[in-house]
Amino acid sequence: MSRQTEIQVLTAADVARCLSKIDVLKTMEETFLARAKGDVIQPAQVLTPFPEDSGDFITYSGVLGHLKVFGSKMSPYLPTSATPIVTAWTTLMSMESGQPLLLCDSGRLTQQRTAAVTALAIDRLAPNESKTLALIGSGPLAMAHLNYVLTLREWESVRVYSPSLSQNGLKQATFLSLDSRILITNSAEECVEQADVVMLCTSSAAPVFNFNDIGKTALITSISTNAAKAHEIDPACLPDMDVYCDDKISTPHSAGEMLLAAERHHWSADSIKGDLSDLVSQQCQKPDYQRSVFFRSIGLGIEDIAIAYAVYQQSITE
């Protein structure tokens, strides 16, 4: 069997090495352009609960017709007495042979594609004159978001808040070392005040800040977590915002704040202004910021499969 047809089994370290040589942001942009052209199929996510409320797992599937591959990622959510355990593994298969190509640890892969998708949205949605960036969260995903977004605008101020940061001098130093403009704030209120862009990068299943604390119209991005109906923003805010998302078909059926806003606050998915396919192909209007803008990413199978394919291609050339 040739090297090109061997099944690649990659650990987290293998994936990290391959990712260091891949333009993840470009990969995401190309994927959503292909989606706009009809070359990509995005099935709905499937949430499967475990018995006795002991957790769940989500299956993220996707088909990339232009690359002749398909696959899925399975990501369990395992509650503990402390931080929930979230892992993920991705399988990649050939549309031509039906054979598996890749099995890989998806922790770093998911982290990077999630941050790149948020960055793609900010690049398309944030006003060009944006100066103040706020980040709530301090984990690896938050760090990845900063790395992707710091160069997108001429930020004058970059504020970071997380309850754990005040007790962790080493983590504070790590954030501060990224850029001289970064300031660690003492509260969510201080972090978001007068911000042009607010990135929510937490594992919280409930709102992490007060929307009114911003004090102006802003772009708010959210990734949330895969707990049932998890949300980082108050669902009651959605009817008063221009809402965008990663996929206007799938996202409203999975995003917690959208489900709750539809149930309790007379919000409708029909009011979504556009998704990433629309934005990258210029098929929707950009916001005028007469009111605040919300971008919600749930993480899509096509994102996982696209970056897994890029990792696979890199792995067989090494």
C-alpha cells in the first residue's frame, strides 16, 4: 500500500505539528466559499445524551464535494465536580474509495478552527475603524482567538477578563506577553465598557456579562460550550440585535440562546441577517450598527472536515 493510501492516525502532538504549517483562516474561508457554491453539505449536528444526565456527545459531520472527502467528529461533554471534560476525535474518509484516510485527536484542531471562524466573522463584520477589543475567557480557546484577531484591526486597546485570571499570575503574564496593548481587567463590566468588539470564549452555560454594560453598539461573538442550551449572552437581547451565525440552517437548532430566544422572547431564526457563506461570498448585507450585532458559532462539521483534510494533506507530505 502506498503512503498516500495508508490510514493516518495522528496524536495531539502530530496535529499540532501539522497545524503550524497550515493557513487555517484561509482554509475556513475557502470552505465557506465552497459552501456558497453548493459544493459542501452540512448535516445537522446530532446531540446524544448519556444515561442519568451523565453527559452527552455531539456528532459533527460534513461532506466536502470539491475535495472528495467526508467525515465526522465526535465530541463528548463529561461533567465533573470541577471543570467539565470535553474531548474530540475526527475521522476522514474518501468519497472515491469509501476508505478511511485519517483518525486524529481533534482538541487542537477544534481550537484552531473555532478561533479562525470567529476571526473570519470579525474580519467581515467589525467596522474598519474598530479600536477597542474585549475578550471574556482565558483558556486555550481564548488565547487562540487573540492570536487570530490581534492583526485584523488597528486595535488601540485589548482588554481581557476571566475570574480565574486574578488568581493566576502566570496566566496573566502569558496573556500580557502576547501584545503590549493587552490589559487584564478586574470585572466583566470594565472589560466590555465602550468596546467595539466583544469576544466571548468561555465554557459557561449561562450569560457571562451584562449586555447594557457595553454602553454603545458593538459586535459580540460567542462560541459557548456543548452543554444543552448553553449560552454566553442573555437570550432576551437577540430581538434587539442584528444576528449572524456560522450556518443559518443548522445554528438556530443548536445554539442555546437562539432556542431560548425563540421560546421565550418572540425571536425568529428568519430574522438572521446572514451566515459565513453569505458573508464570504458577499450575498448578504453587512450591519450598519444602528444596533448591536451578534455572531454565533456552534462549530460545524464542514469546518472539522476541512481542517482535518488540510492536516491529512500535510501529514502525507512529511
